[in-house]
Amino acid sequence: FLAPSLTVLLVLGLAVDYSVLQLRRTREERLKGASTEESVAISMRWAGQAVLTAGVTVVVAYIVMAVANVPLFSGVGTAIAIAVSILIAAALTLLPSLELALKDRLFWPGLKMHKEVKKSKFSRTRKIGDRTLRRKFAVVVVVAALASGALYVTLSTPSGADILKLFPDFQSNHGLTVLTDNLGSATTDPAVIVVTMKTPILYGSDQFNQSLMKQLEQISSAAASVSGVVSVTGPTRPYGSPFNYTGVLALPQPEKSQYLAGMLSDVGQNNATAQILVGLQSDAQSQAAINTLLKVESTIGKLSTVEGVSVYYGGTTQQTYDNQAFLNGILPEVVVVLAAAIYVILFIQLRSAFTPVRLVVTILCSVAFSLALLSIIFYYALNLPVLDFAPLFVVVTMLGVGIDYDIFFVTRIREEALKGKTDDDAIKTALQKTWVTIFGLGLVLATVFFSFVATGIALLAEIGFVVAAAVVIDVGVVILFFVPALMGIAERFNWWPSNLAKRETRPEDPEAVD
């Protein structure tokens, strides 16, 4: 159910990003007096390159998510990767064709009106860039300190997969909540202990292997002794209470038939498997239930088992714990693999060894800020669990989608640097000519994701909020202040080892600044 919603909204946001970036660059060249054909050609060279690079990073990011087989989101990754691939093809073929066919009519009436407006020599964003570069070390220290604090808040906030609490209080959901709160999870989602043996449990006419039955009772008794367990049923206690299972055949009718039916219902058809159902006091998907089940497993693990007896655990609580462990283990791997893939792509496009690293680091700072806000608002203020899929999804999305805006910005800086400008002048010019567009595009994408909050479904609201917050922070703070400061400190290392790092620079002509 997530794949259609997330794919449509994400592709809608990216379609706006890619088309506006290309159209704005075409308009910019037309305002300088270039012909339509020349303007489209320049737009395809620079804006098209940025779109291709950005789009490929998005596709790679979601392919990594799909290949990693992330629970709940692997299908989403496949759908988005396919859709964005089609979008890239349309942006680089259909859109330029429309520009050439419609020409200036595509910009009506904006192009004519813009020609009549007197241009200011210096923009506010240029002045902000100038001040940032003058205080670049202070800006880097402040943003890095805030990002470290955000990371601490994020890591200290527990996450889980208690999905029921993240859905609206529908009648069915409310009913499950009432059952769980009053009877524990035993009535809906008991933990399952599966015990397998090499020898039959039952032989002859309802004759039980007492050695194996004793083992099953030891396991049942160990589980029942753990705090947080409200019930245990199995072959040795079919109705939840211990009884003399060794003398079941001596019981009078109908007790004998009742107890035998209950005992046999927990014995597998292969006569060498038994199940023990453990009812937990807490909701099966909650962290409290997971903690209880881990204690059960630890207690049973200390028992000495009969040769050939193996114990396995299943049920919703075990599945939730397995998903958590999988996500906690795979998140660093996904970040490393994705960062490496993005590094290669950006190194090829930008011919820089340093800038791709800086791109990844600054994006992860935006992610840290957004996850800290998610924790503060949803976990501490609204008392809702933080979905453990949220960190992975926002990391993949921002490393794929959020990095687009930084690529748009850096591509323009590189273009200005290739014209012979110093890095500082190139940064200020890029801010002046692209930041307002980047900020507007970021707001569009953030609004698209923030619309999930209006659904009233906390599960979607968390995903939408964390991505929207990361995008706004990235385009509104990181790209405006942090990126220029870092690039100002790095100077020629921004382009090393390409020849651009060895170029001869010239002071910018103030009259050329528009």
C-alpha cells in the first residue's frame, strides 16, 4: 500500500524539480539574447547534466533499497527506480522537444515581463554568500555542533515497529487495543515456540514419550516463569495450567478425551514437532513484548536439552524483533554502499575527489536534523512510537533525492569556475542565480511529502514529515550556509584532481553581475 502513494508523490516532486531547472536555465539564456536553439543547447549541457546526475543517484539509491530486501520498502524501491528512470528519459528528450516546438510561448507572459524589469546589481542571496564566506569557519563549527546534538537525540530515541499505534483509532484497531490492554497479546498474537525432535512424541495408542514430554514441560515452565508472560499453552499444559500429563490415560471420561484432544492439537502431523504458545502482557509489536520474549529465549537457552531437540521462535513479536535487528544491521551497510555508489557517479560527473564526500556528509547532516525533529515531535510530544523504517527511508531518499539540490548548486558553481572565476565568486554567483529556484523546488517536494501528515495516519505522517523536514533544512540552511562555508574552506580542493583546480582565476567584473 506504500508503493503507489510514495512513488506517485516522489515522481511528481522530481518532475517539477527537473523540468523547472531546465526551463529556468533556458529562460536565463534567452534573456541574455541567445536564440531558442542556443538556449536549449546550453540548458541541456548544464541543467541537463545536473538532471542526469541527480536522476541516476535517485535510481541507484532505490535500487539499493530494493536489492537489500528491506521489509515494507523493497517493493517501494523497485517502483520508484523504474518510475524515475522513465522520468529521466522524458526530461532529457520530451522536455527539450517541447521547448524547441513552443519556443517563447512556453514562458508566456513571464519572459516578456521579466525583460522589462530592471535587474539589480546585487541580490540578497549574493550578500548572504559573501557574509557566509567571510565567517566560514564559524558557520562550519556551529552547524557541525548542532548536527552532533541532533545525532545524539536521534540515537537516544528508541524506535520500533508498533504499527497498530501508528494507525487511526478505527473500530477494529480500537478492539485490538482493548483486547491487548486487558488480556495481553495472547488472544491475538501469541509468541510461538516450536520444538523439533528426532524421535516420535507419540507411539502406540496415545502413549507419549515421557522423556520428550518432560522436556516440553521444562520449556513451558521456563517460559511461564518470566515476568511479562501471562499464559503458556502446549502439549503438557493444553489449557494453560500444569497438570499431571503422565497420568492422562488414567483420567475418567470425558476428562481423558478433552485433555488428549488438547495435547494432540499442539503436536505436529510428523509426530516429531510440538508448539508452545506464549501469551505476552504487552502488545505483540511493542518494545516491551520484545524485551519479554528475549528474556524467555534467554531462560530457555539455559536449559539442558535432550539430544536431538531443537527450539525455534516465531510469531509477530519475534518477527518484529528480527526486522529491527535486520534494519539496525543493514542501515550502516546501505549508507556505505549508497555513499560509495554516489561517490563514483559524482566523481565521474564532477571530476572531483573531495566534493562527492562533502555532498554525502552535508546530506547526512540534514538527515540528522530531521530525525531529531521527528523524535522530539512524534516520540516526546505526541507519545507515538518512531517507526524503525523511518531512518532508513529518509537516508535512502535524501541520498538519492535530497542530494539533487546540492548537485544543481555544485554544477552551477563548476560552470562559473570553468569561466575563470575564483571559487568564492563562483559560489556567490551560483547562490545568486540558483538558490531561489532550488529553495522553491525544495518547498514543492517538501509540500508533496508533508501532505502525508493530512492523512491522519501516523505511519504515513512520520515518513512524510521526516522527508519534508530533511528537504527544507537542506535547501533552507545547509545549501545556503553550510555548503558555501565548506567549499570556501576547501577552495581548490573542491575540484582536485581535475585541471579545474589548477586554473588561472580572474577577479569578477562587478558590471557583469546581474
